[in-house]
Amino acid sequence: MSKVKTMSTLRVLAPVLAIASLSLAGMASPADAAGGSSKPRSGGFSFEGPLGTFDQAQLQRGYKVYREVCSACHSMNLLSFRTLGERGGPFYDPEAASPAENRFVKALAADTQIADIDTETGDPIMRPGIAADKFPAPFPNATAAAAANGGAVPPDLSVMTKARAGGADYIYSLLSGYPETPPAGLKVNDGQYYNPYMTGDMKPFWSGDPEHVPPGGFIAMAPPLVEGQVTFDDGTVSSVDQMAKDVSAYIAWASDPRATERKQSGMGVLAFLAIFAGLTYASYRKIWKGVAH
Amino acid sequence: MSGHESTYVPKTGIEKWLDTRLPIVRFGADYLALPTPKNLNYWYTFGAILSICLVVQIATGIFLAMHYQPNTAMAFASVERIMRDVNGGWLIRYVHSNGASMFFVAVYIHMLRGLYYGSYKAPREMIWILGCIIFFLMIATAFLGYVLPWGQMSYWGAEVITNLVGAIPLIGEPVLIWLRGGPAIDNATLNRFFSLHYLLPFVIFGVVVLHLWALHTAGQNNPVGILIPREREKKDTVPFHPYYTVKDGFALLIFLMMFAVFVFFMPNALGHADNYIPANPLVTPAHIVPEWYMLPFYAILRAVPDKFGGVVAMFGAIGILFVLPWLDTSKVRSMRYRPTMKIFYLIFVLNGLILGWCGAQLPDAAVVPGMPSFFLIDGQLNSYLWLTRLSTLYYFAFFVVIMPFVGLKETPLRIPLSISEPVLSGPDAMSGAVPAQAEKKG
Amino acid sequence: MAESVVNAEHPEGGAPEGEATRRDFIHIAAGAAAVGAGVMVAWPLINSMNPAADTLALSTTEFDTAKVQEGMQVVITWQGKPVFIRNRTAAELQKVLADPMSSLKDPQSDQDRTKPGHEPILVVLGNCTHLGCIPTFGAGDYGGWFCPCHGSHYDASGRIRKGPAPTNLVVPEYAFTAGSTIKIG
């Protein structure tokens, strides 16, 4: 049999091609508009990487920031209180019979008021929450949310980490990245705030050096975090940077509560597949032994 | 099927009973015993991998459908409920979404293999055509499925692609309204897309059965590209089981390991973040892009300035594949022995990657930043618009110009007389080493 | 099987006799791993049909038993099923307390079915333990309930007295929280 030399090179190139096409897929995000936004700063999160896990203390602080600051405008419609008590979550208690019977979860739920119907009269009432309730939304619908926020609807945060390129690092950078004053020469409209991490194009608003258009865009949310705003029960200093990190970690958990379970089972599956592949390869070699091919 | 006599002998009472009533055991045994060329390399394992991909997608899809709600008010939330509350739901969902990507990786490699080894040439034209039908159905299924989570990309991708139907002259508008079930994409559209998405994989399954039937009729090709006559079968073939069942199994496991890396460690890497924003008909995302496996066709669509022209070009890019067996004039099947064609083929593969890359870029963006260029007709020469057009031109030229021309003009390398013996023969390689009785055997 | 195929068609491919067991082992091992993989794939799919977390999260409901008049019952819904809350009269209560255990198909005293200090109040699931129909209040030979589907008779303590139902009406998990209010679930 004559094997042409280039065919063997192709054999080597081929897996490279497969990886290349998949990398292409992974990177095929469209080019940013002119100016772009600043690359997010790393929040040093514990859950990043194939072996990452959530830091329960950080999640608890993050929940507190969400509950006391963000939930005034941002809903988290896909989360229930009992989710907080699941394994890997901020208030997981191994001694609780189930997440719904977790005492912290019940207490946190009881702190909120949930709209409900009176079981006897049918009238709308407000009652203390229970574990099975979903997080209450600050506004009854999108129109009310927009009306209360100058026309911009505060987005739901349930899957925000997955809904933004850059994930938790992006949210952290955005929240802690508001400059004290916008760069001179940038026209900022009322109700808008400049943030270098926000996507956008500042060229039309920039009257300074055309070679150095500031990165970023306008966001309708005023800087939400103020130093010392939330008192953390574990004594952690509530700087803007700390609160931004903690709430980003919390949102990352809320977006993907199964992340740790997923990564751990992934390790197991890969290990099993590797062993299985090894056995199958040995079987394959045994079967083909002696057959010239 | 391909003229091979059945070697199956029913042994037990049940086997004999079944054999005279419904010979499925015979069918299975013959399938496993089928003499297969012994020189098949790992590129040939992707057929089996694809079958498993189809089974995986159908199985995960059926279980997802037990929890998914095809209603615009509930769809997004129902997917997140699957991710959070349904036992193992996150796993089933990520396997399904990444499985679609893996399905397309495998199908592209499978098609490129068929292209390289001339598996589309006589007598295997039907296998190729059925394969093209499967590919088209896969694209349709993937498009329908992507709409279901009802994210921003779901909605706006559906908006863009269904609008193409509106570009058809005369009948376009009424057909568009019929397709959507209303003036805009809404609940009616979502519901019917769910129904069709559930249906098409079973249609694919049926066409796969035909595809395999055609394969067993015409016989399996091999990297040398020569037919294997009956008298050479003993030396040049091995039974499908256990030689290729185990080889396919091993290749499948490596493939599954790559699959697992995506599912467990980067499940959203191949998707788009905007699809985690619930669909909003009043807000268009900054950049509407389809999933990566549709990018080359999306690029071709945007290369043509006319809307309907773009649609014709896009469907034409898939349609041209159907007539490939008649475009290639070469007497030699395998590009192993076609050095000139091989170079064009390599460029074709690279061109495909470039087309895919272009599909995700803004047409105005510069390809080489900073390089001066001039304005040509409707865009800068140094822009993705013109790079896409160049790539699209090569794509079509490959089939319509290069294949026919190179097939006639090139001088192929000498082809071995048979798979087993390193004996070279003359250029008459189509009929194998037995010029007198070139039987049409696998 | 694999060996015989190899030996018949490719005699040069067979290994010497002594290695036969080792060759068998690797194929069996690979096959066993395949079976294991099959189970690993099937289990999450089958388990996904088990109740999801939101279904499992106990929903509780509260009710003020003071609303039930003596001798009457109120029907509420809990976890998608009807619940009877019955306020037995003194006469009914005396009768069910006096009934001997030997006359019961599913022996259980009325005290075991009520909370101390709230004996007149009986809380039971409103589904007949035979095949699930909802029994009619006040009907039947024992002054409790009568199930029209197949003729099961329950007494005022919800115990099965006559008919095909195998067990007494189920008392769900509940507790008195404040005064006359109960929390079910």
C-alpha cells in the first residue's frame, strides 16, 4: 500500500481541525462596536475553574446585599427561598431534613411579604413568606418597573451571570467600576451613568481626542453600592469592592446553583470514560492483532 | 442486501420460529457479519458516532419534553425549572444543547470524509444524496430547537430566518404569515416549532435507515477508493463485528470524552449569552448570530446584497451538495491519489472555517485592522463583507468549476491493485484490479 | 463468538491457546464497562421523572377550625387533594370512642386519630382508601361517610367499617399552631 506523505500530515492536522472549529465556535462572538468596553477585572472567585466551589460565607453576604440593596428594583423570579437551602447554596444546613425545612430558609422567607389570595374570601392579601415561595418581585409587571425607573426596566437577575459575556467578573467590574466623575469631554445625559465596563459606543458623545475615545457605555442604573451600606454578620468590612464581589458571587450561584455538582460529576464521568476507553482500546488491539491493515 | 449470502443459522427454537415469521435476528446477524474493508481508518467511525448522537438527542429530548412548556409566557421559566428543580434536569438539558453541537461536529467531519475519499461517486450516489437530506433535516431541526428556550437569540434568530421566507417573490408574504401563524412570531409560532422539532428527528431516523440500506447495497467505500471484488473478500475484508463495532466503540468513547468536557465544564461556551435574556420583541440584540454550525451558511446569506439573492445563495450552498456526484469528473475516487484535487480540498476546508468566522463578524469590520483599502461598490475591500464574498465564491467554484475541471485535467497517482497487496496498477482504478469481471461488490 | 469469527476467517489472527483467557477477560471487561455506562446513562433519564424539587417542597396550608360548626365538615384543598375537617358532636364522639377494636377492619382508636385537647376535630384526607373517590359526608350506615363508587362505609372517626376499602381514611401530618388554627403539612 502506498501511503502518500501528506495524508499522514492530514491525520495529525485533523484533530487539530476539530479543535480549531470548536474554538472558532467558542470565540465566534461578534466584534464589539468601535470603542468597545473595558475588559472585566477578575474577582478572584472561588467557583471558577473545573474544580471551583462556592464559598458559602461569601454567598450569605451576597444574599444580604441582594436582599437589602438590589431587590428594591431587581427581581429574581426564578429563585425560591428553598433554593437557598440546597446543597452548595448560601444557607445549606446538612441537618435540615430538606431545603424546604431548613430553619434559616424559613426565617428568611418569613421576613418577606408575599402577595396571595385569602383562602376564604378570595381577596388579595400580603402574608409572610414560606420556603416554597418564589422571591417576591419588587414590581408587579414590566410597565410598572419601567415607570418607576425612568423608562428603563431593571433586568431580572436570576440568570444574569449566564446572560452576560464575562459572567461574574463582568458583574463585579460593572458594580465596582463606576468612576467618581465621567471623563471630561463626555456628554452624559440625565438618568444615564457612564461605566467603562458597560457595552456601548462613546464616540458620538465624546468631544475630546478622537484617538482616545473612552471605553464603555451608559447604564441607567446609578452606582448602587455605597461603602458601609450593608452590615455583614461575620464582620467583613463592607467596602464597595467587597459588596460587589459578594453579590456577584451570589448572582453566579443563583444563575447556576448546580455548578459544583456538575463539575464534580464531570470529573467522575471523565475518569470513567478514560478507563472505559482504555479497556476498549486494549480490546480493539487484541481483536485486530495479526490483521494487516 | 448487497448480494452477500446470509451466513446466519438459527440455533434455538425461538430463533427458528422467528426466522420464518420475521427474520430480524437474521437481519441483525447479517449486519454484524457484513464483510467490511479492513483498511478503514478512524475517519470512518463518525457514521456510528452520528447514530449515537441521534439516539442521545432523541432520548434527552423526549425527557426534556416532559417538563418543557411551549408557551411564550412559560417557556423560558420552564427551561430554568428543568435546570434547577427537575432531578438531573441540568444534565439532560446540557447534554441536549451541547449534543446538538457535537452532532454537527461529527456530521461535518463525516461529510468531509465522504468528500475526500470519493464516497459520493458511483455506485454510492444515493448514500450521498440521502446524507444531504439528513444534513438539511438536521439544520431545520436545530433551527427549530433553538427557538424553544425563548431567549433573545431564539426569538430574533427565528425573526431573521422566517423573514427570509418573506423574500420569495409573489408568494412570500402570505407564506410567511402561514408559517408564523400570525403577523409576528408569537405563541402560535412557538407551539408549532415545538411540534415540528419533536417530529423531524424521527424523520431523520427514517432517512438514516434508508442511508444505511443504500450503504449496504452499494457497499462500503475505503480509503484506497477501489471496489473489492468477491474473490478478494476473504483477504481484504473483516466482519463488521467485532472488528468495527469495537473500533467504532473506542472512537465513540474519545468523542464522548470531548462531549463530556463541554457538558460538565463549559456547557455554555458554544452558545450565546444573549439567549439567557428572556425574549423581548421590542428590543433587538446588538448582534444577531445563529449557532456556530450555521455560521457558514449565514455568511453566504449575507454575502449577496439582494435579500432574495441571499436566500437563493444560502439554499444553493446546501443544494449544490446534492448534485456533487455528477459534478466530479474524476475517474479516481480517493483524493489520496489525486494530489492536485487534494490541495483544492484543503483550501475548501480552510475556506469553510473562514466562512464560519465571517458569519459571526460585522460586515463593516476590517479584516486586517489599520490596512488601507478602497471602497468597492458597497463596502471597503478590507472588510468582512468582501472576505465573505471571496469565500462564498470559492465555495461555489469548488463544486461548479474546480471539481469538473480538475477531474478531467489532473494526473492521478497510481492506485494499488488491492487493499492488501502493495502492488501498483495503472490508472484504471474504478473497476479495481480485475479488469475483466468488475463485479459491483463492496 | 468473537474468537471463532477471527479463527475461521483469519487463522493468522488467532492468539496461541494459552492466551485465550486473557483475551476473553479484556473483552468481558470492556463489555462490563459498556453495561455500566448504559446504566449511568439510563438512571438520570429515569430519575428525571421522579417528583421535581418544587413538587417535593412541602406546601402547607393553614385553617382555623373554629369555622367548622358542630356536626359539620369543611373541605379544603391541600397538595391538590381534598381534606375533610370535621367537628364531631358529643354524641358522635362518644360513639366512636366506645366502639370496640375487634369490630374494626383497620383497628385504630379515635384518640390516635386526633390531637389531645382537640378531640372533636378530625382531619382526614378526603379520598377513599379503595380507589380514590371522594366519600359523601353524613351518609352510610355508621354516621361518617359513604363512598358511592364501590360502597365503602366509614364511621365518624373516618375508620372503614364496611365495604372494599382496606384502611381508614388517612390522617395527614398536621398540628395546632395557635388556638384553633391548624397547619397541615
